[in-house]
Amino acid sequence: MIKKKMRIIFSFCIVSLLFISCGNNEQETEVTGIEKRYTATGNIVLIEIDKKRVQIRHDDIEGFMLGMTMWFAVKDDEVLKQLQGMLRGQRVKFELVKVSIYPSYISAISKIDSSLR
């Protein structure tokens, strides 16, 4: 009798886990297109125009991540043109776009006047 009850409970748990995992997969599919934008500041470390990317040592990005040095993709040719006029160490303000599970990228960037710091 106890074994039968344990089998029923075990079966119920397995079915519940399968049901929950199926629901999670559907949610992930639904949120794939959600876009979030963050305004951030940091310093240019390295610019690779040919690879359409820039490495920035950024400050904490509120609501997203702690400060660190990382590479960011640049999709827009206008942003790439702006980067051509910047040097290593340049203080910048940029807009970071994060689309669900896809890599984040920079959609805008501008120099911060060093005399204003």
C-alpha cells in the first residue's frame, strides 16, 4: 500500500515537472523580442572598426550589470564613424541595447568632456 502511494506521488511529481518545463520553454520563446535600453558611461579601451566592436571599461549599469571591461558590438555605421574620432581612455556616454538572449550592442555613443568631470 505504501509503495503504491509512493509511486503515485512520484508519478505526479514527474508529470508536474514536465508540465512546468514545457511552460518555461514557451515563455522563453515569447520574450525573445523584448528590447531593453540602458544609458551607461565608461572609458574606451580598444576600438576595432573592421570587426565592428569596441571595448569599454564601463561603470555600473543600473538595473543591468556591475562595472567591468567588455567588448560591445556596434551595428550602426554612424556609431562606427563616431568611434573613429575617439582615442583610448576617452570618457564616453553610450546607449546599450539588450534584446533577450541575443548579445547586447551599442546604438549610440558620445564623448564626455573631460573638463566636466
